[in-house]
Amino acid sequence: MYPLVLILAVAIVKKDKSVADYVLPLASLGGLVALYQFFLTMGWIPDTLARCSLSGISCTTKYVEWLGFINIPFMSFAAFVFVIFCMVIYIKENKGRQV
């Protein structure tokens, strides 16, 4: 998530029209990782598949939980989906415009 802030800031300053070409893949990969972490914290993926538990810090610990399902990985996933949504709108708005 954090590199996207820098990439988008540079793209805004340079007025880079092709920013979606490199933001969409990063946001998609980040969204998949966030979804995996969300499934781990919800218990939908067994703890044995959580490789980070080998280092002594559990990936399944819920530090924040609202309404029974909103936790940090869910919020991260929602943010990535929002970035993807914004990039899709950006692509549709700029389709046909000269680069």
C-alpha cells in the first residue's frame, strides 16, 4: 500500500497518463495478499498454512475487530479495492484522449 502513495504522487507531479499500467498490478497483488491475510484471521484457512507463525508472531491474531469481520486485513483489502476502482474509472475517463 505504501509504495502506491509514492507512485501516485510522482505520477500526479509528472502528469503521467499511464499511471494505471503500474498501479493496477501492484494494487491487485496487494489485494490478494490482504484477502489471504483476512481469510487467515477469520479461520477460513488453517493455521498450518500460515507460514509466518514459524517466526513466533501469529498472523491470525486479531488486533482490531468491529462487527465481527472488520479487521486490519479487511480494511487493507477494502483500500486496495478502492484504488483499483479509482484506476478503472481513470482508465475509462481517459479512454480515447490523447496521451
